[in-house]
Amino acid sequence: MSLFKARDWWSTALGEKEEFDQGCLCVADVDNSGSGQDKITVGSYMGYLRIFNPHPVKPGDGMQAEDLLLEVQLRDPILQVEVGKFVSGTELLHLAVLHCRKLCVYAVSGTLGNVEHGNQYHIKLMYEHNLQRTACNMTYGPFGGVKGRDLICIQSMDGMLMLFEQESYAFGRFLPGFLLPGPLTYSSRTDSFITVSSGQQVESYKYQVLAFATDADERQETEQQKMSSGKRLVMDWVLNIGEQALDICVVSFNQTSSVFVLGERNFFCLKDNGQIRFMKKLDCSPSCFLPYCSVSEGTINTLVGNHNNMLHVYQDVTLKWATQLPHVPVAVKVGNLQDLKGVIVTLSDSGHLQCSYLGTDPSLFQAPKVESREINYEELDREMKELQKIIKESTKTQDILPKSEKGYDDLRIMAEVSPDLDVVSQAIDSEVRAEAVPSVTVKITLQSRLAVQKTKLSICVQPPLALTHDQFIFDDIESGRSKAVALSVFLKGNCPPAELEGNAVASYSTPTDLNPEGIPRVAQCKFRLPLRLICFPAQPSKTANHKLTIDTNKPPVSLVNLFPDFADQSDEDQVNVLGFQFLTGSRITLLASKTSQRYRIQSEQLEDLWLITKELTFRLQEHFKKENSKDFTCTFSGSVPLQEYFELIDCHFELRLNAEKFEELLSERAIQFRAIERRLLTRFKDKTPAPLQHLDTLLEGTYRQGWEESVDAAISHLLRTCLSKSSKEQALTLTNQLSIPKDTSRLKKHITLLCDRLAKGGRLCLSTDTNIQQTMVMPGGCTPIPESDLEERTGVQDSTTTFTNHRHFTKQKSKTDFPQGALEEAEKP
């Protein structure tokens, strides 16, 4: 830190609630007085143009009325002000003002006053150019080596350089590979424009190359432009600096020039051919800079302002001086004011304009003597132990955000699901091919403890479930008041959802004295939808291709008690067996063993087992929780059905490829759309599985989403972080772009490796206390693959030889739990 402060020579505050930026400050003899004294020109985003000529009686005085030469409000925001020879036929200086859609050039002149009010200044519009594109910044200079005049180059927000030969428009060229505009400057020695692209590259373009390149009236080249005689726009040189640039400037001395670039962490000095002369790493985040020639031979001084209210003076890479400013400067200039050379002019984003110089003031403050006291080492040791204990406890927590105590939330959100289905279904635009699609009403209540504002309520459910309303916006909610809304949930897609949970999230702001706009906060709650929303009771099925057995450590519970909404209380046959039928047509059977603590779920399709299995375990946990049983557990002792799961993945992947081929066919033969649709529907009817056989879903692009590549990227991230076993895996880099793979072999390998790591005790946690994988023996599993196969090898083996099922030995009693006639016996009266 600096021990010195900038000596305030003159300062003022500009307007109220106005904003300023880098290009809003210019110091030059704008009125052509010939006295060698500069004037300060300031433009603001509010459209105010001010010109100052400070004349303090003594250093540190504020602005006097006569210091303000001119103040005028223009209609448009001012992006940048520059002074140069912008008018043809004269070499007098004129003022160029850049607006968003306009470039104006003014002549500033003064009239000698005859009364005590002093001289009168005014501006006269010499010419203006209406811009076809939104401007970002501009630069000027003797483009092409012209003598006695300056031309102007404006960079638009979409990457076009528009060149103006004073009163006339010359041409426009688009920069190649443009994304976002960067700082722009002109080097007269090399006659080239230098900018910094969004790719963190310093790029140089010769003026002659711009002049002879293909015209850029339109962004995209047409065939006529490609066949014209124009040349392609190429760079003179390019340099990657590895960070975004805040400003760029060219300094010429001794028949040489240097390009200075201010980055986010460094500032660079380049030769005019793009080679690095030197660079300096900055300790603080910079806000602006100004290079200028040094009095020493062969060196350059640079003023660098930062966000710590400091102004550093560097001679090449050596820090020569550091001074404290009363504000964060966004622009800095050096000028000659009232016969005082080298005055530093700084401007903040809020309009604090200050003229200062470097120096020191003697400090008369003396620190008082401190009474000495003896040190109690025992008390210090006790305090140190208490602090270490607090630090140790705080490092154990895994929470990112602190948990708020109950009863102290500013806004509480509660969800209430109706116990009965809607009498009149609210389902709209449902794709389910059933006679009736039910819906259920959910009531969301917001209760405010304090006054909140900008409240927005969002409700989401798992697709293919849908809502009649998913967003609500409220006005300010007063303290102690509540708001309630009602909506309906129904099944829209023709397939079962992955879960029956919904989430309601409310975002709001709580105003404070320091922040009247409010501090953003979020409240949320979850709700569970009834199973009757997606399925209804049906007769149990006697045949099933896929079966799943759940073991418990408690006596079996009657299915009538577990599923009262699906069972008939008077029918004793449903104590051990229940049938469910999804609205999509699939049927699932649930059996409870009479002699053991087991339950079986069976269906014709593997994907239909999950939802009933999850509902069964949830209702069992709730049942034993009501009986105050805390040691209830559910286990699965069978083998993981990876092979059947992989068959579903292959089927889904094949449908994606068919969907892409089908879309290409539609784009080529759009006129024959309906005929092609009927033919393809007939062609894929027998080959497509039941849950995925609807062509309308395929046409909507469901199978074009990146499921395979997204899951593969997520699993790969787990395998190289919390589930990694070596530093080699952690060093693997993943691609940042997702693209459709050639096949599913890589995904299936990663899924197998994930299951194997979890079976061996891996945990999805990065905590230091739990990152050591514990040895666990889990029945069932999958064939592990070598650790080095985390990344693809050149020779990929066939997936049918990689994934094999293992046999697992179980008790002999399990063979008689569900005999072949168990279902028939359960159906007998």
C-alpha cells in the first residue's frame, strides 16, 4: 500500500446519478486557443457534454462557476469523445462525439464577453453520420498516410469496422471470427488497426488490406461476393495473451512505436510487429491505464489505476510511485492546465472528476504511547484452543449455505395435494391413449412473516407429467399475509414418469435499510403425487418376463394395508397379490410372500418395475415409521440387470439415429410429409418397443436430445473425481462439447465401472472423512473392467463379451418362497 495520497489540485462532481466509462474523458485544446492550455471534455451516458477549464485560486479548491465553459444535453448517450482534425479544408481541432447510432463532429468556439459573466462558449455541428449498426467504440488517425487531417474508424457491436473520410463514408469491413467487441486503436507508424478479440488475441489489420478486401454490406457472403474481385481479410499479425483486455494504446518515440495492452491481470508492451517487448503482472485488478513517454532515454512510463483506489506509476516493469485516490478511476489522462504541466486527470464511473499531482504532505500525527501489560500465556493458550475447536467444527460441515432455523423463514411455502382425484379431469393436450386421463389438484400456500416483494412462484414435476399452470407472479406480500394458488397435475406423455415428486420454488426479495431493492432469497418445498394419477387397479398377471425380489427385516405387511387406494378391503384375496395397470397400457403385479419377509414385483417390461418398486419401499418405510420401528431396511440380493438395461439403451440410441435420418428425409421431401409419415409408421410399428413406439413423440425431437452423451459425461466426471482410484484418472480431461457418439459401447463400459466401484464401497462424496473407500460385500454385481479402461482404447471389444451376468448363491428357502402355483393359490377364494 502507498503511504502517499494524490495531491488534490481541483475536483468536482458531475451531475446526479450519471454514469461514465472509459471513453467519456478527453483532454485537449478543443477550442484552438493557441495558449497551450488543455481543456477537459467529459461526456456521460445520460447525454450531457461538459467542457471545463479549471482555474483554482489555491490547490484543493472546488469548481467555480467560470470553470465550466460549456454544458449541453444531447439527445443520445455519449459513448466516446475525441479531439482531432476531423473537418476537411482546415487543420483546426474539432470534437467528435460517438453515440449509439450516430457520429457527430462539432466546432467549439468562444465569444469574448463584455460583462462580468465572462466569455461565452458554444458548439456548432459541422456534420454527422447516421450509423446503420450499433456502435461500440472508435479510433482516429491519418489512415493511409494522409497529411493534415484525421480519419475516423468506428467498431460496431457485431464486429464491423466502419471508416469515414471526414464528411463522407468510405467503406466497412467485418472482422473474421468475431464474437464480442474489444478495445481498438490505430498505429500510424505501421498504418494498421489493432484490437483484442474475444478469443483473447491481439490482432493487427493493415489499412490497405481493409481497403482492398471484399465489401461488407451484409454479414454473410453471397455467391456474387465470392465471385467478385475482392480479397479476403487477413491479419497482419496475431498474439494470444491468454486474458481479456480492458484497453489498448499505441505510444511512439524515437521513430519506434510500442503497443500497450491492459489485461485483467497483466499489462503487455508489444513491438509493432507483435513480439512481446515486456509484460508486468499486476497485484490488483486494474481499471484503466495511460502509457506515455518517459524523460529517461528508451523507457516508457505507464499510469495504472486499480479497484483499490490506487494509481501506480511504472517505468517499464519497475514500480516508481504509488498514490491513493479518493475513487476508483475508469479513465485517466495527463494534460497542461493553467501553466501546470503533467496534471493527472481521473474520472470515476459515478462522475467524480479530479485533477491531481504527485507529492507528499507532512503528517503531524503522533501515535500515543501504549501502556505495557504483562502477557498471560495460560489465558492465551485457552483462547487458542477454543478458536481451534471452533475452526475444526466449522470445517466438518458439508453445507454450502447455512441452514436457517425453523420458524425464522421470511416466507414459508406449503403444498397440499388433494387426497382424491379431480371429479372433472383438467388434463389438456394429453398424448396418453386411454379412455380417461385423471388429474389431481395441488394447493400451494405462501405465508409471509415479513414484508416481501418481487415474489415469483415456480412449480415443476417430472416429465411426462404436466401442469395446468407452472408459474405465478405476485405483488408485494405484506407481513403476516398469505397467498394461495391451485393447479392440477396430469400425465401428458404416453410413458410413466421416473418419480411422483414435485417441487415448488418461490423466489423473493426482502428489503433492508441499506438495500431498498431487496436481498434475493429462495424458499422451496416438495410434494408427493398419488399413484392413482398414473395407474389404476387391474387383475394380476400370471406371466412375466422380468421379476424383482425385495428382502426386508420385518414381518410381511398386508398389501391391503399398504395400498388401500388400490385394494378392496372386503376382498381377502388381495392380501398377498395386487395388480397395477399404467395409463400407457403396461401391467405390473405385486406379490407378498406368506412364509418369508419378501416381496416380488414382476412385469413384461423391465422399465415398468421401477415406479412400483419405489412406491413399495416408500410405503413400507412410512408404515414402520408409524410403528416407531427405526431399524427397518430393504435389500436386493439379486444380480443387477445390466444386460437388459443395456438393451433398452441400444433401442433408445437406434431410435435417435432413425429420428435424424427421418428428419433429413423430411427436409428433402417436405411436400410428401404425410405419405412418408404413414409409411414410416407402418415400417417401425413392429420393431419399436411399446413405451417408445409413438412416432409423434419421435417427430417432436425427444430422441434427438443428448441423453447418452449427457449421462456418459456425468458418469465420467464421477469416475475421475469422487470415485477415482489413481491420480492418472484425476488428470484425465473431458471434452466440453457433447456430440452424438458412434455407438453405446463407451457408455456401457462406464456404467459397468460405476456399478463396480459402488459395489466395492465407493461413495459419491468428496468429504475428507469419507473419501476412503470402504470394503463392502454386496450380493449381485457386474463384471469389472480394468482401471485403465476408463478412457477408450483403440480396440473396443464387443459389448456382448464385456458384460456378463454372475450367478449368486442364495438360501434354499428362497426357492419355495414363491412356488409356481403361488399366484393361483392367492386367487382362490
